Amino acid sequence: MKIENAGQKNYPELIEVWESSVRASHDFIQEEDIKFLKPLIFEQYFDAVELKCIKNAKGKILGFSGVAGGNLEMLFIAPQSRGQGIGSALCNYAIENCDVTKVDVNEQNPQATAFYYHMGFRLIGRSPLDGQGKPFPLLHMELGKI
């Protein structure tokens, strides 16, 4: 799988992947939360991270990651592309090439938590609220910690 840089020209497609991924995997998030987060991600959060993506043969983005300061801030896979190694490839790339050692994951997303454990992350802490102060607890994970 070829990992490519993603930039502003990709933002419309990235936000589509983000939204479809969230709808498929974050059943605790309500419609109002998506409407709140979507413009923040598109207008601010994408600019704050180093974005990488994997595309199919036709150039369609199948998944993407965003890294900042050693943290894997974003990892979203299009629902139809889950289970094909795209998340693992992006996560491994971030660890090996972007010095990622930490990730925060929604406690209410057990599939994502299991994925990060599988990738070698270990629980180091918990916050009762997410980064926007919403009641979505975060698990703080770090590579190689027990």
C-alpha cells in the first residue's frame, strides 16, 4: 500500500471519509456532534496535523491519518475499506516515520481501543471529557507502556 501526502485539495474527500467512518464506528456520537465537529475538522484540525492517506487504483482515498507532535491525532478508514490493512499500514507508517508514540482513543469505541492495543499501544491514563469538553471519555495510550 502506497502512503501519500494529503493536502488542502484533498480536504473535501478527507472529510467525507471522516464522516462515513465516524457514522460507522462511533455509535455514541449524535448527529449534533457530527454537525459541530465537521467544520472544526475541515477548517482547523486538518491544518494542524501532517496528513497521510492511502488511495485505491482510481485515486479514491480509502483512509487517512493525521499526526502532530508525536501524537496520532486522526486515523479514519472508509467503512467499505475496513479490515484490509489500511489502518495498520497508516499507523505503522506514523510510528516508523513520524515519531508517533501516543494516541487518544474514545473509550466508547472498543474496536478502536482493541486496534491500538494490537498495534502495541498501552493504556497510560483516562480523561472523562474529550478535547471539546464533551462527555466522551478518552483513553490515553502510549507505545510500549504497561
